[in-house]
Amino acid sequence: MSLVLYNDLTRRKEPFVPVKEGHVGFYSCGPTVYDYFHIGNARPFIVFDVLRRYLEYIGYTVTFVQNFTDIEDKMIARANREGITVRQLADRFIEEYYRDADALGVRRATHNPLATEHMDEIIHLVSTLIEKGHAYEVDGDVFFNVGSFPKYGSLSKQSIEELQSGARIEVNERKHHPLDFALWKSKKEGEPSWPSPWGEGRPGWHIECSAMSMRYLGDTLDIHSGGTDLTFPHHENEIAQAEAATGKPFARYWIHNGYLLIDKEKMSKSLGNFLTARAALEKYPGRAIRFFMLSAHYRSPINFSEDSLLQAKSAMERLDNCWSDLRYAIDNRKKADGSGSPEILSAFTALEEKFRAAMDDDFNTAAAIGILFDGVKTVNTYLKENEPLDGKVLDAAVEFFRRLDSVMGILPAEEAREDGTEIEKLIAERNEARKKKDFRRSDEIRDELAARGIILEDTPDGTKWKKKT
RNA sequence: GGCGGCAUAGCCAAGUGGUAAGGCAGAGGACUGCAAAUCCUUUAUCCCCAGUUCGAAUCUGGGUGCCGCCUCCA
């Protein structure tokens, strides 16, 4: 049993074999930091974070690189509009990116390179392309010569002619061919620029990813990922730039996540039908959003809706309840270290194997979540039907969830237990009242706590409390 | 015009040849002072048609519907 993933290069599932045994170089296209990212952008961040975690879970050392595009038309436009520099704009939204990504449980990348900090690599790559006859300069602009790269179109499975026939590209007479794209743009009034052999200017959008990915991961990456809308032209162009320069395969596996739809339509900034992740996070817990994203296969489209998010939230709460019941059992319920109940221990082992099989099959997170819930059922039933509880089983259950969650990242963070002295006092008072059958008073206390977001549960072993999600 | 995706219960969603995971919601029951949580029971023949096969949601062909890429876009 080993990892198989769907490679867009070949349009089929392939066994995963990295260039260097035991190591994975993984590049994922990151955001242009001109605004908050929207919930559709959040999908690749979350989904590829899980892929990265899974690769680590099965033993790989992963170098995960995700860029920030910090120089680009929209950056310039917005900075000008706000009367700040492009640098200031980038700094601000990089910070905002981290804030939202953190809230969504996305682990920090190994490297988050910035285009503006890799001008040497970019210029060097452009120069190489010119030297090798794959690019040409026109008055300070440099274009990639698509005709010089026969493989062009191989990722999107389109020939140059086909791409061109449907194209809605503006005619630019300085280009030799309509599909030629800019590697370097000459400076225009009011734009930041960098010196280059072709004069002052700035890089085109596609070149940074080729330059920076190779800078951190070598000429051949193991995995390159991004949203499916990047397949053409962005990724096609990345391949052309990199392979024309190095003569080596640029990335072994190309994986693209499906769109997030809203009202059955693609969510995008240009359509204006977007919801920022920030706004979504004000409405739903980050873990619920994450759960929602993982509840479908990463290549399928998913539809974002109030209802979907509420469903995800309820489902997540079932998981949370089980987890907190388990912790409560360990802290408060009598336990004995017994034989370890072999049947249950092996049930956990079997479930983890199923989890692995699901994830090995092109990262089937939806199936993986199903297995997580099989674990929930196993634990709940065990907690209900066994007395005394066997410490070994409880520990195995915790271990099971911890291991799976190291990949999924949807369980609540281990937070320092907050001081519950006052809550405990009220609970004691309520239980006194209950003993005297003064249910009016006891319900009053329960309502009072509920208003503060504390939910009580009366169990045979006493009253437990938890905070509302 | 070229390329691609999707169609599974009220809702979300796995499953890609052997008689449908999981979750949400609903119904009934157990437990509870009442709740909450939990457990038990219960809810589908897989868009349509034709074909291949002993056997198809799963393969083939033809429809229908929805979505996307070919332009900045995750």
C-alpha cells in the first residue's frame, strides 16, 4: 500500500515516487497580497496543507514552499489608490494572510518567498531564456517565445493553435505570437522597478514561481499545486520557462484543487461574488471551515453555503464531544490499566490502516473523515459500555485521534484548561439544588451558565461542563 | 470551436464491476427531574435510454442538466 496521486500532467493516478528518496519538494502557488484572501482561495491553502501533513505523516521530510506575489498589476493599482507603497501594501496583507491562515489551521510553510526578494534569480532566469533563444526583448519588455517550446500546451492538453483559436487575448503587436507572454515588463510611470539588463522594470507574473521554486527546491520539484484555474496559462507558462531554461522536467506531479462555488458559480474576485475568509471566520469557527473543505475530495467542486457550513459545524461538534468525553474520562473516571482489551486496540489499528488507505488513494479526505467518525463511534460505545475503563484503551484512543488529527488538523487545540473554579462552584450549588429537587433553582443556574457559553452535561460520574463552540 | 469536470437518500458526501461509507437533518426507543451528550432502531437501487457482463452506481455508446478553462483569477 502506498501513495497514489492524480497527476494532471498525465491525467491519471500514479504511484508517488519523489526525486530524492524520503524527501518531498512541494511548491504551491500562494496569494497575491493585495487584499484579504477569499474563502475560495482558502481551499488550496487548507487542502494542500493537509497533503503536506499527510506526506509527513507517512514519513517524508517535506520542504513546502508557498510564495507571496508582492509585485503585480493589482498590487500597484491598490497601493496607488490607497496612497501607500506597494511594499507597505504587501507587508500589511502578508500579515493578514497569516492571521487568517492560522485561524484555518494552516501550518506555516517551510519558505514563503517574495518575488521582490528574488530579483536576481528572476533576472538570471530571463537572461538564460534569452540566451537559449526562448525569449526576446522588445524595447525593454521581454517575452517568452511560445513557438520555441514544442511542449507548450502539454499540461492543459491544448495545442498552440487550439489555444489561440479560442483566445480572447488583446492584440499586442510587439509580440511575435499572440500567446507569447511577458517575462519582464519595462517600467511605467509611477510603478516600482528594478534594474535589469533590459532597463528598469519588473517581472511578469509567471516567472517568479519558476524562479523561486527552483531556487528552493531544485530544477525538478516533486509536487506543484494550485487551483485548477491556474492550469492555463500560469502553470503552462511556468513549465515553459523552467524547462526551456534547464532542459529538465520541472515538476513530476501537478495537482490542482477544484473550485469553491457559491450559488453554484465559481467564487472569484473578478465576479465579485466572494466572501473573504476573514468574514467567514467571523461567522463560523475556523475548524468548521476546515472541516467543510475536507469533507469533499480536493478535486471536486464544492458549494459554499450557510447550510453546508452549519452541517460541517454540527459534524465537527460530534467529534469535539467525543474528544472531550475522552479527556474527561481520563481525568475523572475510574480507570484501571487492564489487558488493554485487545479487540478494541486492534479496532483502532484497523481504522488507522483504513485511514491510510483512504489518504493513499489520492488524498481522499472525505473517506478519511468517515473513518474518523468510525473512531468516534468506537470510543463513544466503549465509554458507555465499559466500567471500569481501561487506561490502556483510553490512551490508545487518544493516540488514535492525535495521529489522524496530525493530518486533518480539525480537533480543538490543546488549550490550557481555563480556571473553572467559579463554574465548579455554581455546578456544586446546582447539584445541591437538584438533590433537594429544587429544579427551578438548578435550571436557573444552568441557564445562567448557558448565557455565558457554558454547556452542562449530567453524567453518572458527575456534571461536566464545556464551552460552546 | 477546442479541452475538462460534475449528476449517489430531505441536505452534504465517499464508493469506479459483485447487491450502496460517513456526516447533517427527521422519526421511534433507552438514559435524564427536565435537558444536553451518548447508544439502539429507522430513511437510497445511484439523472435518462441502449449496450457489454453471470453480475454495473461503477465499463461502452447516445441523451439531458449543471459547472469550469481557453483573459487577471485558488
